[in-house]
Amino acid sequence: MGRLQMLLIILHFANQSRASNTGPNTSWGGQTMPVFRPQETVTLVKPRFSAEARQELITHCDAGCLWRETHPTLEDLKEDLAYETVYLNGTRTLTRVDISGVDSPLSQPQAPRRAARRRRKRQIFGMDGRFDIRGKHFPLSFPFSTTVKISTGCTGILVSDRHVLTAAHCIHDGKDYVKGVKKLKVGFLTENLKMQPPKRAKPSPKLLIRWSRVKRTQVPRGWIRSQNELSMDYDYALLELKRPHGKAYMELTVMPPPAQVAGNRIHFTGFDSDRPGQLVYRFCPIINETPHLIYQHCDAQPGSSGSGVYAKLWLPDKHHWERKIVGIFSGHQWVDLNGVQQDYNVAVRITPLKYAQICYWIKGNYRDCHSN
């Protein structure tokens, strides 16, 4: 590991606050807290589980796409936030919801600031700015230890004592659930005591992945409804494990305006497929945003989809900065505006409504997610 890489990782740990197991953060930065209430649950036919797993999502968006994102009707929001649940035995349900207290969109889409050069290797912008997290201690220490591998080939992040947040396209292709979802597993990096090198040896200690079965998978209908025109806006899913994992997890919060994010930077760690068996960390500034998406140039490769995107936020009640999940890394998008084609990597941002939905999935009671 080079000196620069080591310095960046040390800075990443500076002023580190450990994860507290108190559930999702309920600070809203002055935004109205919405109420998310499930209304009716109906049984659907079992999925075919016929879709091919996709580790890389690439979409296109133009002015019309951005207009639709910023002008949803209340009925559209209810349809998008309805959700499907798939259980361990392969059964599936649809839950319709009601919402109230919905605020206006967080922001309006911005015009491109500059044209990006096309590149041969997608999701890498210029010099590769990713860092391998090596050794025995760093990968097994917070916040890197909150990163997990999804058996369909993506990444996820721990958000409770038994829940994992990931990208919806790792679970569902917009038409059907992928083949591996019926026996979906989550992988935790752990020390392999049988393969440790001699004490004086230079190679890093070997780590292995311990797999845990998923009990329940939940995907918003906003993702499934977009099958005719694939959109990243609802590209997230929650996995519930059969048993608690016993590890520290990272808390969710609503994505605030970039001015409230330390350094205007986001961070995420994933299992990029071009570096098999390796945790890969990166950080970069926020470039643009819409009510649903965070646009940035964080270097990424297939396999990193579903990584938890986090930022350092100031918590007035605790009087310190803390890392919180503000989004889920989705993939790559070409944006066409005014004849200019922009090139971005994209994360789904945690909005108040998405927070209310995910919080309900975790807690099972909307009142626990609607407190002051």
C-alpha cells in the first residue's frame, strides 16, 4: 500500500464516530416529515426468477425524463412507493400505500456544466481514483465492515441488525426477479484463521466471505413500473436476513443539500468486479443533483452497484460530524440537455419519502418512523 493511499485511509478514519445501534436518523434539515402508511396487501403469483443478474446499469435521460422526475402527481408517488415482497419460500405480495405530508421536490434539475469526454472504460473518469482496502484490520473495521456482497454479484450495506440495502437492479430487471433471488445470500468478509500467513511473512492475511441467507426481499414498484423506460429513481431494495448479523451498521438519513455535506463529498465502498475478493473505496465531489439522483464522477466498475453512498454530516444534537448513508450507488447515465451529452455515475438519493418507506420496512411500524 502506497503512502498516499495509506494517508487517505487514515484521513477517512480521522474523527471517526462509531455506529450507534439506535435505528435510522430522524433529522430532516427542516423538511416536512412525510407519513407512509401501508393500506392493502395482496398475494401475487410466484415470480419465475428468470431474469439474468446485471452488475452494471446504464441508462439515458433527456429534458423530458428530467421533467417527469420533477413533476410527479400524488397518485404517481403512491404507485411508485407501493412495494413487492418476496419471501424465502418463493411467495410474493404487493402492498399498496398511502402517503401524506409530502413536501415539494428537494431541488430542480440543473443544466450540464461541462461536456464530458467519452471514454472506453465505463465508470472510470480519467485516472482511476479507487483504493483497495487491504490487510486484516481495515476491511473488518467500521465503516468498511458495513459493506457486504450480494450473491447476485452486487454490493450492499448494513442498515440495521438484520437488514441490507442494495440496488433494485441486482434483484429485479424491471420484468422479473433474477435467477439467484430464490436462494439469495449476503456475504460478510471475515478472517480465515486456517489460511493465515506466518507472522513474519509480508503478504496480507487472507479473508473469506461468510454467507447468510435472506429471509425477505422488498422492492419499490417505482422500479418495477419502469420496465418500459428504465429509470434509476427507485433503484433500491431492502434485504432482511434470517438471523441478526451481530456487526455494526451505518444509519440512514435524508440526503441534505450539498452545502450541508462535509467537503461536498460522497464516499462508498464496494466489491468491484475487476478487483475480485477486494474491498474498493472511493470518494468524490457531488457534481449535480435532481430530486431523486446524485450525479458524480466517483470511479466505479460493475459489482459496485448497491454500495451504500455516505457523507459526513454535522449533527447539532451530538455536536460532531458523523457518517450517514444518503444514497445507493446505481450505475451510469448519459444525460442529454440542450444538445450537450453529459456523462455521470449516479446514486439514488434518500428522499424523505424513500426514508419513510425504508424505515417502515426495517421497523414494521410507521409510527416508529414518524417521531420528532
